[in-house]
Amino acid sequence: MGRKAWNRLGDKPLTPYERTKRHNLKMYAEYEKLPKIECACGCGNLISPINKMGKPAIYKHGHNPEGGKTRFIKGRATWNKGIMGEASTSYINGNSTLPYGHEFTRAFKKLLRARDGYKCQRCGAKKNNGRALEIHHIDFDKTNNDPSNLITVCGKCNIYFNFHREESLQAFPKRRMLLK
């Protein structure tokens, strides 16, 4: 004979999805039976004293001690404040919003990678986490696509140079390399 059915509904065992669904329904029913308390922010909403994660709750989800809903917009605004506009590392007189020149194509970037031996010109890495190596503008001018202004770097070094602009300009003075 085979194993005895444990789901009491028949001889076919439940799938993992069905077991999880049954468990969640049972736990939600237990959660709903708990006595309700008032939200501590003063909004008047009734909440369960234990949240669905099993931890003590004093505020409704998204509410804060000052009263009312936040949905974390307040925290996000202060985080963005330091990286937008002139405070951004990639902002130079509005240059970061300009498009790349029309000659900055995939084929052109492939020629530059071949010129540099398919390796990062700063650390010597030959791979970029499964992606193609990046092309870096030495003078940070996106419209200046002269081959002597472009070098092949890995993603880490490209980010490093974006935060250390002076070092980028000193490490790679305008190079006079022609495409082969």
C-alpha cells in the first residue's frame, strides 16, 4: 500500500503551494481574533497589538509618531537632496544631462576596447562581472568622443573616477593613440 493521505481530503497529498495557502489562512484567522488597540499616532484606526510578522505593533503600517501617514516619502526626500543638481558628482554645468555624441556607438566602443587590449586601463581587470568593459571620458565631456579622450575601464574604476575627477585627469593625460 502506499503512504496514508495526511490531508484528510482524499488520497492525493497537498502540493507545497496548497500547504502554504492553508497555513496562511489558518494564521490569518488567528491574527484577526486578537483584540484591537488604537493606533498610537492618534489617527483613530484600530490595529492588532501584534503585526503579521509576530512583533508588537503600536502604529498602523505607514504611520509615524508625529501623526498621519508617511510612506517613507519624508526619508527619501532627505536622501535625494544631497545627490541632485549641483551636489551630484556627475554635475558639471549641466553637462551630465547632455546626450552622448552621435559617433559614440557600440561599434566605436568595441574598437576602443580592442585598442586597449580588452582590459581596464587602471587596474588591469579583463572582466566586468560578465558585462562589457566600460568606456570612460577622461575630461568628463560626453560630447568629446575623440579616441585620445576615451579609455577602457571596468565598472568599479569608472565609478571611482567619477568620484575622483582630478585623479582621472592626472592619471590619463590626453593620450595620442589612434584606432587600429
